[in-house]
Amino acid sequence: MQGVRHEGSTATLMTLKKTAEVILPTRWADFKLLAFEGADAEKQVKGELGETALALTLGNIHRAPPLVRIHSQCTTGEVFHSLRCDCYEQLHLALRAIAEEGAGILVYEHQEGRGIGLMEKLRAYELQDQGLDTIEANLTLGHEVDLRNYALSVEVLRFLNIHSLQLMTNNPEKIRAVRSAEIEIIRRVSADVPANPHSARYLATKREKLGHHFSSAANLLIPFPAIPRGPSFIRSDATDAASPVTPYLFQRPTSKG
């Protein structure tokens, strides 16, 4: 499949190829997992490897505008459950919401650390430990504030024949990318999760310097480990005696007294 990749005022031809399709049983539901490779004409000429992305789909995604989340890979958050960011919570918030809706799409794009990669993200973390915020750290390392490009994610949505959707995001750049592809956003669904003492400055930087949308409730500071890190909406046939599941709460704990 070929599509047009939009980058600012220019457009280049992108080739999208589906490389695999499997059933992915999860605690939330049995998703269909599709793997994609995409490369623009320039990369193909140079023989460079293309970008990759995954799409987890559930239910009938064409009966009504589906709930869609475009989510960037975060190894530190999603594998090691780091508290420095909100990536783990947002990923599972989206999967849970899609399961509750009974239909939806999560596009998982491999652009770690806002596009700078895992090793560079860890170097940025070193600078953040010395007092810089996430944007200042990236700039100090010679990177742009955000190197991500959502062209591949948009092409995946086109491949899935999505013309309108409900977009779960707080990121205005994702909203612009979807709209620029002439995909209608019928509503924005909040991706708010509460801050903790380790993520509070990072979330504040995204809100104040990157213009991310956050509700006042999302600014509540939840002291770790007050937020149990496990899912609350669990499919009825999901059991794991070796690893018990605790409720996944996004609400501020109620005070006693």
C-alpha cells in the first residue's frame, strides 16, 4: 500500500507493508495484532530500513468512529514500570478503555524518547537528574524538542480504512497529524493519569512547554505507592495465580476522617 507522507509543507510517497497478523490475548481482551513496515521513497533509494509500527484492533472498528490511541514506545515505563513518566498508565488506560468500549485501535509506534531512542533518552535522564527538564535535556544533547513523526501511524489508520475516530490523546501534535490526513476527529478523549512525585515535573513540562491538554484532576499529586500498578478492568477468564492482579486506580485516594 502506498500513501502520501506529510511533513510540513512537503509530501513524499510512503510505502506501507503489513508483515504479520496474529491474535494477541491480553488481560483486557483478545486483540488482533498487526505489524507494519513503512518507508518513504528516499529511504528506499538509499536502502535504509523503514519504520515499524503495530496496531492492536478490537471488535468492529467500522460500525462507528472507533476509539483510537496513537502511543509511542517507552521501554523504561512499559517494561520496567518507571515512575518518571505516564507512559505505562496511559498505555493501559487506552487498552482498558478499548476493551470496555468493545471496539477500538491502539497504534504503537516505535519512537522511543520522543524519537531520540532509548540510549539517548537515558542520557537525557542523566541531565534531568542534574536539574534540567525533559526539553532542556534534549536540546542540550543536540536533539530537537520532539523528533516524532506520525506519518506512519496515520498510514496505518488509512490502511484500516478509518475516516473518522475518537482520539485518546493530550498531545496537540497528534491531533494536528490526524487532521492533516483528513481523518475526522469527532471528539478528543482525555489520556489523563495522576502525577506522582517522580513524574510531576515531567507532566508539568508537557503541559506548560508543549501545550498538552490536562484536566485539573490530572494535576493531583498521588504519593507512590498509593496508586496500585495493575489493571482494574480484567476479562473474566484472565487468571494468573503466580502474579495476582491488583486494582488499577486513577482516582485520588479518599481521605479518612
